Amino acid sequence: QTVNEEISVGNIGQISGRDLSFDAADPEQGLFVVDDVNLTPMQISAIQKATDGQIVFLNQAIAPTATSVHFLLRRRNKTDGPIIEAQSCELTVTA
């Protein structure tokens, strides 16, 4: 379910849902952003809150000239288990 379809560079973003927790000490896990300028997933390092039901973060990893983005959540269900990846819908980047 999408609530907002727009996101601004440098502002706070929030993703709510379930099974959102990840191990921040594992470099393969976390929240990543892919925009239409940088096609390689960029890890979001400024995470204010990361729980099973919510992630609050700063949108600093979005390229200033990007017009669209989507987010990837990479996590493991258990220690040393395979990486599971979930992708958000596409969002429009606004100034």
C-alpha cells in the first residue's frame, strides 16, 4: 500500500509495515535507494529508527537530479540465512 507517491531529497522519510527489522552491523542488510540517476543501490546510512514495524530515515542518498526512486529493504530472517529483498513502489522525487 502506498500513502505518499512523492519524496524530497534531504527530508525525513518513513516506511511502515511489518518484518522491516534488519541487522545494521551486517553490511549486506539495510535500507537502500535506487534512483534513475544512480542505478546501483545506495545504502541509506542516516537511519533514525528501525523496528519491525517502521523505518525512519534521512533521504540523503538520492541524487539531486533524480526524478524517480524506489527503495530496497535487504534483511535476513535468521542469522546466516539468505538475504531477502523487498522493493517499494516507484516514487516521484520533488524539490
